[in-house]
Amino acid sequence: FGQEEVISSMVDVIYAHQIRKPEDKVRPASMFLVGSTGIGKSEMAKAITEKLFKDESLLLNLSMGEVHNEYLMNEKVFGTPHGDPTEFEQFVKSNERTGGVILWDEVSNMGGSNLAQKDQLFKMLYGLTEEGTWTPPNESDPIDLSKFVFIFTGNDGEKLFSGISADD
């Protein structure tokens, strides 16, 4: 089973997620890629984007490792009532009809070592995946996120998986 097969399998899962009955709640497809630094989690997001959309410009890479509190999360992602639009806001607004892939890179580092803060930041992101919509600051119309794919990456399993090979 090589990398092409893995990418194709992941794309098949995303397609299956997007096929639903009209009465089903619409949510973005979401996945969490976990592993050691340098194994290709971000490259996997690029490959999925290329396979799904045939256009790498439909990938937004948000580096979340330096987001340590709600203020920084709002500055980077959700926006503030008096601030400029964030990259996230610009990306989802300009690609609402086509969708795209949002890479939430290094989310396991959000909040640093403060577990309560980490929990709060994850709850903010969970709201996006659960509701399937997002309303920018100072606007009343929500943006449909159902055509987007959220890929979260982290190193949380690094110790768990260290030393394990396909031969074990």
C-alpha cells in the first residue's frame, strides 16, 4: 500500500462524506493527521487538495502552533469586529461555491502547556466542524463550510507510535 493508494483512499472517504441525504446536517469533512515531524502530514494535505480540486491554490495553510489564547485565535482565524479580514475569512468567502482544503497545522501545540487553554481553543474549532457554518464578525449571513475539508495535524501521537514499523 503506497502513498498514492493512501491519498486515493482518503479522497474516497471525503467523497463518501459529501454524499448525503438532503435532511442530513451539512458539515465540512474533517480529519486529524498525527505523527512525527517530517513524515509528510502537510504534504498529504497538498496531495489531497490536488486530487480533489486540481488546484493547489485551494489549500489554505494556517499555522496554529503559535496560537496560545482566544485573542490570538480570533486574530488569526475568526477575526474581530474592528479588525481586517483574516486569511481564513478571505479564503472561505472567496471559495464558498467551490470549497477547498484548510490545513490547521500543528493544532496539538495550540495553548502551549496550558491544558485548559488548549481545551478552549479546540472547542472554538469544534464549533466550525459541528455547525458547518461560520458567520464573520459584523455580518449576519453565515458562510457554508460544507464544501471544505478540514485537515488538522499534530505530533501528539509521536511517543505512542515511535519505534513501530509496518513489520511489527
